[in-house]
Amino acid sequence: MQKRRLGKSDLEFAPIAFGGNVFGWTADEAISHKLLDAFVDAGFSFVDTADVYSRWAEGHKGGESETVIGSWLRKDPAKRDKVLIATKCGMDMPDGKGLSRAHIVKSVDASLKRLNTDRIDLFQSHQDDKDTPQEETLSTYGELVKAGKLRAIGASNFEAPRLAEAAKISKEKGLPTYVSLQPHYNLVERGLFEGPLENECLKEGLGVIPYWSLASGFLTGKYRSEADLSKSVRGPRGVKKYLNDKGFAVLKAVDEAAKKHNTSNTTVALAWLLQRKPITAPIVSATNLGQLKDLLAAPSLKLDADSVAAIDKASAPT
């Protein structure tokens, strides 16, 4: 399988990222370990998580996902060299939030401990922190890269002007540069990324690893009415807003492409992302082994021009 390089970093991997938000939440430790084993055995390696996963769940405080990944690595330490681990800080945690030097240093050490590793391959600013000078954030990352704790840094949920400012500071001050952006981007949410944000990524050569690539499962075709929302823990929260004329038009175009290529809606929606120029790998999640097949098939699917045109038209930002 052909690998892709993440921006200007030296991180290369097969172009599907496993989203660890489910680990320790909708996938317990045993299932999570099986999912990770199957993911790696299929030739994939990029695992994305965050310190805040899954603080939103009742009784959780954050760090659950990292802890599950750490216990998986503890069972077989040789697996560490087979995976690239990406995590983040910046969201509200019991011990604070933001991108100050003090919080980043504390967060990195806590993540390393939970992950049971001595380095993080990609460490991301989970959200912008306008109360902390970007130079402070980037210089802190520089110290941690020099210390061997981080290999590369990325941003998530940043706006284009702030990404541009960070790139300018990095160049002028000789500090580490964000090599990636993790935005909210999928076929029913194109307008959030396409435009200034996409242009900035192309200008600076950032690799893009979009989250919610399947629109909380809507693009799988599993949810076609409000009656279907009970099929998932995330359904009522994330899918209802797509049950409209625009969402159904997108589903119809994806349905037709899936039928034409004898594959699933899931595979088509991810393949469309992979054919967009700045996309390195979409982030996807699974809670059982049966879901993995369609996710991991996306890099092998080349959509024909007519299918791409139909999907583009149905999903065009308004």
C-alpha cells in the first residue's frame, strides 16, 4: 500500500488514521486492543487520540483513550515501532487548559505516562489559545522536540489567519512549524474547511487529517430518518442536523457511486476525501471489527470522474 507523508514531516503512513476517541468509551479495553491489532495487521499505523478523550462520558475525567493505547503497547512493546501515535492538548482538563508553556509541558508528560511511551510522533494543539502568545507555544514545542519527547507538531481547530501567523513566527524565530491541520471536514461540512483554511494548508504544505470524516456516521447511510438515530450513542447528538434536503442529496450521490463501484457508502465517502489534494488521511473510528473492512478499503478505491462530479455537485458548499 502506498504511504503518504504528513506535510513536511518525516512521518509516513498508509492513508487512514484510527480515531481513538472511542477507546475506553464506546469500545472497552478488550475490544479496543482487538481493533488496534486488526488495524496494524492490515498495514496501517497512524493512531490519533487526545488527553481529553473521553472526558465527556459520565464518570470519566479524560485520559481514558490514551490509557487504553498505553495498555495495548504494554502487552507487546514491539508494537510501538509499528505505529505512529498522535495526541493533543489544549482542551479543558481537570488540571487546566490552553497552550501555555506550563500546561503543555505538564500535558506532554502526562500523555507520555498514560501512553506508556517515551515519545509522541505528532503532538497537536487541540484548539487555539488566544490568551497565550503563539511564540510561547511554539518555543515550548521546540524544547520538547529537542528533548526527544515530540517528533513533530500539528494544529487542530485553528482558523486560517492564526495558522498563517504561527507559520510566520516559526520561520522568523527558527521554531518548529506545524506540519499538519486536523479540521472538521466531510461531504456534508465542506464549507468549514474549503476556502481560506484549505488555501493556507496548500500554501504552507500542511498535511490535513480531517476528523468527523463520516459526519458522525451519517455518510455510512445508516441514518436516513429520525427513527434511525437510536442506532448509535452518537446518533442523536451528531446526525440529526444532516437529515435535510442537502444531506439526502449527498447520500443519494454517495449511494449511486457505491453501487457503481460495488462498495459501501463508507468507502466512497472516505475515498472522495482521499482524492482531495491537501488530504493526507481521514480520521475514522470503529467500535467493532466488522466496521473496519469498509474503512480500510478506502485507499484502494479510485472513484471515476462522473461519480466525483456528481458527489461534488450534491455536496457543494452553499
